[in-house]
Amino acid sequence: MAKRNTYFEDEKIEKRVDMKQLLRTLKYILPYKKLLIMMSLMLLIVSVVSLFPPRLLKIIVDQTVTNSDYKQLYLIGGTLAFLAFVEILASFIQARSMGKMGLRIISQIRTDIFEQLQKLSFDYFDNRPDGKIVVRVTEYINGLADFFSNYVMMFAIYIVKIVVVTVFMLSLSPSLTLIVFITVIPMIACVTLLKSLTQKMFTAQRQKNSNRTAFLVESIMGEQIVKNYNRVDENIRIYKEIHQDSADYWFSITKRTRLNHPIVLLFWNAGTLTIYGVALWLILTGHDYVTAGMVVTFTSYMGAFQDPISQISTIIQELASVSSNLEQVFDTIDYPVKIAEKPDAVTLKDVKGKVDFNDVTFAYEEDINILEHFDLHVTPGETIALVGPTGAGKTTVINMLTRFYDVQKGSVTIDGVDVRDTTLYSLRKEVGVLMQDPFIFKGTILDNIRYGKWDATDEECIKAAKTIFADKFIERLPDGYNHVLEEKGAGLSAGEKQLLSFARIILKNPSVIILDEATSSIDTETEMLIKEALDIIIKNKTAFIVAHRLSTIRNADRILYISNKGIAESGTHSELMEKKGLYYELTIQ
């Protein structure tokens, strides 16, 4: 099987984040046109209204105070109060609309990535620890949620403010405005350079976080093994090491991002001093259009100009983090769905159970074939047992039948129909699989059995449980069939969990049944209980049994010894025992 990326390996994502990928998020914004228009209108109101007070301040300094015109002062004071009310109201509406839109956008992204995970083939999950997948759906999207809810529209607000403030400053003094821009241009250049240096570090830090989460999830899932093998101290050591890798990157990022504010202040203070100096020189040289009110007003506009510039630089830094999040979220959303239905896929109906593997070649990794020119032809109702060494390809055979993986060469057919030409729903409805490690969901016993057929009645679920003798342990539970099971069936024995999975398959009633080591976790007494039920289950059905317990396959119509990329031996139990070959050696071990 393909090499699995693990907690100590950084994920290799070839895509490089660029503006096209960032602009791709627009498709999530455009459906909310009404909210967008409302926010844009409020944005314009807030931006324009906030720039009138400095103008009124100029009138107060140059005219009202000089003329002692208190009537005008009251009028301007009332106007300032009204403008403040309008700005507060518009800001509230804008913030509320932005928050609502941000939440809806993130909700859609979460839905998209979850839907994609449901569609992705097993190779995607084989090559990534569960923790690295979980972190994309949780932590990375949480970062995006904060960005969309708080930064996207604020960025627009600041841009509009810069434009409007520039217009107001130019109307006061083009020469002083020029000084502002001479200060701002190199400042923006420095901030942009700093952003480019930190962007790669943000991506690397996200990878380290992903490694940490992967190890954390793995440790939680394997808690019993960790304690049983005295790995507690070693796991703590490994976690500290992985966490320190993440922390080191974060500290380096923090050191660089903290340079952002001092850079802005350095350029801005230099610009402010220059403006005061130029204004003083103009006043002393007799330029009447430069007044005390103009200097006060221009200084106020400088403050209004400085805040958006500072905030935009902060958003740019945040964008570096968001970009690395987008890179990995979209990597999952864009990951090709290799097991997909054809547009003209057919629905399997009235399946008899004839299964054919026609000259099949399969490999998990390129040029490392597990099966080569594999041929197998199964008649309806025949029971086929698959035995052989670990890794020989027994599970691979059934993986291709269920289309968990697709063949590279050849074909697999059911009743003459290539499984690649069928709908996935009908294929998996007609092919039922019982795994070695059954997964039990949090919920009632009935709900877990009903997973095999969601529209089944309680009576049908109970009948299925009785058929497999699961009712014996279910009735001992406090609430019987309504007993609520915890995550992964905590509290049930391995055999009891397997019995529930058997009840599911009985309820599902597929045409082809696959048992992949399905009785390996069941004790001998339980195995004897279900042997009779299994005979009933597979009666008149095509069945594939992968088993290490040879007692479960003695009565199979054919036993196939899988080895060396194909079928090394084939026959009934008695035929293979007489042959005294590979199967015989397996039975006497």
C-alpha cells in the first residue's frame, strides 16, 4: 500500500498560493449580493461621515473661536453629534452584516470540504493521518472564519477611507499631501517585503501544527496500547519535540510580525515631523492659505490616514496566515475524486452474483504491482475463501470488487457489468462488507443496526439481531435495544461489536457478501453461535471470505491461496490438503 504520511513528516503541497487562489473565495461571497450591497452602502457612509468632523474642526479653530460665534459653535456641536450617531449606526449595521456573511461563507466552505471528504477514495486517507485531515476541517477553517468575519470588509473599508482621505487632503494642500505619500510609499514597500518573508514561515508553521495534531489524535486513539507498552514517557517526549518545532516557527513569525508596527511608526513619525516643519515654513514665509485650523485639520486627516495604513499592514500579515490555510483547504477540496460515477452509470438490478476478475493488474504504488494478470470467475451462489501471507493481496481483491480502489488494467464485473460502469450506490447496496474491526457509532443499538438499512423498522432490526444471536447480549443491557452506546462502542466486547456489524449486514441483505477477517475478533463460543447464522446468510449468495481461522472456510466451494501476485493454489479444502502444497503448510503451522 502507498507510503503513509505521518506525524513527523511535513505534508508536501505542490500548489503555490497566489492571488488567483485568493480571488477564488469570491465565489463564496457573490451569492450574498444583498448583504454585500448593504455592507458597501454602510461602508461608504462610515467612510465619508468620519471625514467631516476635521473640516468642522477647521471652522471652529479659524472662525468660531476667533469671532466668538457661540451660535455657530452650538450648530457645529449638534452636527458633530449627529454625524457620530450616523457613523455608529452605520458601523453597527455593517459589522452585523459582515459577521452574518462571514459565518455563511465559512459554513459553505465547511460543507464543501466535508462533502469532498465523503467522496474521496481510500488512497487519500491512506496517505494522511486522521489528525492531519481533522486539522484542515477544524483549525484551518476556524482561521478562515475569523478572516472572513472580521478582515475582508475591513480591508475594503480601509481602502475606501484612504481614497476619501486623500481627496480631502488634496483639497486642503497638495504639497502637504505629497509629503504624506513620500512617507507612505517606502513604508508600504517595507511592510510588503516583511509579508513575503513571513508567508513561507506561516505555511511551514501550519505543517508543524498539522504534525502535532496528527500525533495527538494517534495517541488518543491508541491510548490503551500506549499505556500497555509503557510508552507514556516516550510519547510525552515526542509531543514536546513536535510542539517545540511548531512553537519555534511561531516565535520566529512573531519576531518578524512585531517589526511591522515599529516600521509604520518610524515612517509615520518622520512624515509628521516633516509636515509640521513644512507647515511652519509656509506660515513664516507668508503663505496665507496655511492657517492654524488647516494644520490641525490636516493632522487629523493624517491620523485618519495612518489608521487604515496600519490596519492594512496588519491584514496583510493576517493574509499570509490565511493564505497557508486556503492552500491546504483547497488542496483537499481540489483533490481528484478517483472513484467517481460515469455520467451514464447503470444501476445494478436483480443481481444474480456472477463475479469475474478479468486479467486484472493492480498496484497501490506505481510499478509495485500487488496483483498481475489476475483471473477469477465466480458463479452465482459460490463461496470463495481467500488465504495466504499478509500483504499478498487478499484484501486487495475485495477492495476492487467494492470499488474502494480501481484496477489499473483489466476489469472486475458483476453479472457481466464492469463495476466502473455502475452507480456507486447500487454497487455498494448489492455488495456488503464485514470488516475485521467493526465501527460502532455513538447512538442506540437499534440505530447501529439500522445503519445497514435506514428505513428499516424496529421489528426488522430486532429480527436481524436475533438471526445472528446478538439478542442474547443486547437484552442484558440496561435499556436493551434502546441502550445508548458510546463512541466506538465503549463497553462492548470485540465479539459483541462484531455481532452488531453482522446484524447490519443481515438487515442490508446484499447479493454479494464479503467477510474480511470478520470472525478474527470473535471468541470460539461466539463463533460457534454465529456459524449456523452465517450459513443462512450466505445461502444462495455469492460470498468471499478472507480468513486466518481456517475452520471458517473448510466448507467453502473454492479456497484460493493468494501469493506472488496471483492465485498460487485453488481447490476445495480436501483437494488442497491432498496436494500438500502451500495451503497444507498453512494448516499445519
